[in-house]
Amino acid sequence: MHKIAFICRRAPHGTAAGREGLDALLATSAMTESLALFLIEDGVLQLLKDQQPQAILQRHYAPTFKMLELYDIEEVYVCTDSLTERGLTPEDLLIPVTGLSRSDIRRQWGDCSTHICF
């Protein structure tokens, strides 16, 4: 079976990429259970608690990440190096994740036949 990697590397709310990527991830989960979400670089900011995008007139879509479990999306990986570089810890995030170093994330990507970046 082919596994699909969804790779988020952009901060939320600067573009529609985060929201659209999350929508694509949820839609794809209806067709396959063989997928994983990777949050790297500024993408780790997608999962921050207490975001207030209304202040910049953006929709608050971060709570939708809590639905990943309902969609049977169990493989959610966050780059611990990216968290550290931004002064964050896994406790600052909305949902439980598996923290991996950059090199471990690259190894996990090797298990995926398709890579979709957003």
C-alpha cells in the first residue's frame, strides 16, 4: 500500500495554504487510511494553542486539527528542531503529536510514496 505524506511548512494565516492543506488531508482520509501529517519549519505554528486570527480578519481553522483523530489520522509528526528554534514545546500545541528530529522525519518520509506540500 502507498502512504501519502502531507507536509506543512508554512505559518498559518499568511496564505490559505494551511487551511487548504488541512482540507485536502481530511478529504484524502476518506479514500485511504495510509497517510501521515508532518509539520516542519513554520508549519509547527499551525498547531499553536490560543491563536487569535480574528484580529487580522482570518478564519480560525486551527481547532479543526482536533478532528484528525475522528478521521483516523493517527500519524502526526512535528519537527522538534523546528519547535526548539521557535521557543516552543509539544505542550504549546493543540493536539498530541509525535516529535521527531529533522533526520528522523526524513527517514519517515522514506516510507511515503507520495509527498504533498502545503
